[in-house]
Amino acid sequence: MKKKHVYIYSPSSVVRDRAAFRRGVKRLQAIGCEVELDEAALASHQRFAGSDEVRVAAIGRAAASGADVALISRGGYGLTRILDAIPYKAVARATERGTAFIGLSDFTALQTALLARTGATTWAGPALGEDFGAEDGPDDIMQACFEDLLTGQGEGAGWQIPARERAGSPVQKRAIRDAVLWGGNLCVLTSLLGTPYFPAVDGGVLFFEDVNEHPYRVERMLDQLRQAGVLGRQKAIVFGQFTGIRKAPHDKGFGMQTVVARLRELIKTPVLTGLPFGHVTTKVLLPVGAKIEMAFEERDVVMVWGHRHAAGDAGHATHAHHAH
């Protein structure tokens, strides 16, 4: 197999953990990737990986690289600052030529804006440092999903809704067809509401995750999206992983389960949980902006995309990675 070309660039925060960056590069090389580093990948300006202009230029170089994959070094903060300057048409053309733009967290801003402006598909997935550069090595499922994408094999993801939710979960057997998958980091997504960079997706599957956000802040953001009419227009809402939550003594039982249960009471749209995606080591890759099919029954959920499956094949995704 011809070596896959992976372009590493830094559109958000400065790379603080250079050891993880170097480990990530070596691990990509070890699985047979040819790694190209953007000239400003390790640039530094205040808390950012270079000035706004430097990071806009880096996105342009990633789009012009002809790489199979354009992978962010890390997330953090920085993309919402430059949404007015990103070369969306160039990035969309690069995706049409076969470059998969992959990232998470702050990268949600670029993904969401690109979808709103051009309809192009990108991938919610790993970052170089925190995933490939992890001290204990890359997670097996994350790496298998990444390698599937490199070889054109990736077709889906499957998971189980956590057992503790089974009793109160109003999830009956259902199949969803022809729905645009979109979403990402909840905080970043909500910050774009009301701007030209928030997609008008009706009948989609909206997923989100977040880190270091107390459940009351999560609930407040969900209420904003719900009251703006976004949640009720979707075919399904999917919760990924919400991590780094520090509970307060006066919460008195208020937590993420409370937030999910209340949302289920307020909207008719099915609300699913347990998606293996977020600021966690075990994460699947998800095609943001692509049409998907989804089937769920009791605790089992499977999501499929691509053109290799027949319409009724949701239960038999040949390359669906199941994370429990």
C-alpha cells in the first residue's frame, strides 16, 4: 500500500506538550504514514499557535497540501477568532479531492462553519498530541478507526447506551435514514448559534461532547439550542462523553443524568447517550456533514455511512467499531 500522506497543522492553541507532539509523529510513521509538518505547527503567539494570520495561512497550506489527511496538532481555543478569514472554498475543494480534515474540540468551529458555508464533510476524530502522542500509546479503537479511514474501509460505529440508563430510557426500536450527521463540542457549537457559521440542518442527527463543564452549564447550553428550535428539528440527539465534571456539594443529586432526563421530557426527538466520542482516549471517527443511517433497539445503537451498504443494512455494518 502506498504510504498515506498526513499533514499536521495547528489552527488553535499553542502546542505546549512537545514530547507528545513528537511521539504522535513517530506513531503515525510507525503505522506507515508519511508525515508532513506545517511550517507553523509549533509557532507561538500569546496562547495561540501563531497569530490569527499565521493560523489562517496554516489552514490554507493544509488545504493545498494534497494530503490524504489534515490532522490538527491539538484543540484548545483559537478558531472562532478567525472564522471570518478562513478560506472555506479552498478547504471544501481539498475535501472533494480526498483530503480528510480531522480533529475535535475547538476544531468544531471550523467543521461547523465549513458545513454552513459549503456543505463539505470533515471528520470528528483524534488530535495528534492527545491521541497519537498519548504516553500509553494510541487507543486501539481510535487507531483502528483512523486506519479504516486511511484505507477507505470505515463504514460506521456502534455502541451501547450505558446500562444505568436503560430503565428510564424511552428508546424503542427505530431506524433513521438519510440524516446529516453534525455537531461536536457543545460549548463551541452553541457559541456559533445566530452567526453565519451555524448550519441550518433540519432532520439531522446532532451529537455533542464537552469537557470541564458542570452539568448546569451543559443544561443551559442545551436550553439555548432547544429554545432556538435547533433540537426539535433533528431526527435524533446523541450525547457523547462529558468528562472532567467537578460536582459541587449543593448539587444534591443534580448531574448529567438529570440533564438528559429533563431534555427527554421537553422534546419529542429521541435522545441517545454513550457515543464513544469526546475528550476520552476511546473515540470513533464521525463524518460531520455526511448523510448517515442509524438504527437503535433497547441499548444497541449502530450508525453507518458511506456507499458500500444497502439501505436495509444498518444492523450489519462490516466495519462498525463497537465500543462498550
